[in-house]
Amino acid sequence: KDGLLRTLAVDWMRAHPGDFLRAWTAKFLHAWNPVPSGKSRKLVAASCLTYGVALAFGLWGAWRSLRTRHPLGILLVGYLLAVSATHAVFVMAQRHRVPLLDPALILLGASVLAGIMAPEEVDFVS
């Protein structure tokens, strides 16, 4: 069954590249969305206050890592992109994001905060 379903999926992707790209993009962006869909206002607020802040600092750290070409930062950004891109082909949900992507995102964000709090002691992404 696995081989048959894989063949059918690949055939569909080849026959409908635009639909595949739209679905892939939607799943990729959904995984990074700080606002959980279909949840209560309290959960949305909590998510925006926690993951939203982590996402903002993480993206800032990713940008600084790429700008300064810091090897560890580039490795973390590559990991984030590779895992996100791969999972968006299959199933990407916020519950998958937390254990797979959030630790790397938090490390990138922490590098920004560490640089702000003690810039002379941090060389991660200065």
C-alpha cells in the first residue's frame, strides 16, 4: 500500500504542480503561525505572548546569524528550513513544530537577548 500511495501522490504532484505548491506553502506558513486556529481567545492570547515573542526574537536571531555568517546560526537556520520544508510536504501542524523547531528557534532568539544583555561577552551572532 505504501508504494502505491507514494506513486499516486507523486503522480498527482507532477500533474498539479500549482496546487501542490499552494498546499505546501499553506502548510509551511501554518506551522509558523503564532495564532492557533479554532482556539479560545485565552489560548490565542497565550500563544501570541509566548510563541509570538519567541518567533520574533528567533527570526531576528536567524537574520543576524545569516548576516554575520555565524556557523552555528547558519546551521540552526538550515535545520529550521529543512525540517519545515520536509514536513510541509507531508503533514505539518503546530503540534509537530513544538518539539522539532522551537528549540532551534529559541536558541536563535536567546542569542539576540544575550547580545542585548551582555554584548561584550557574547560572540554567537554579534
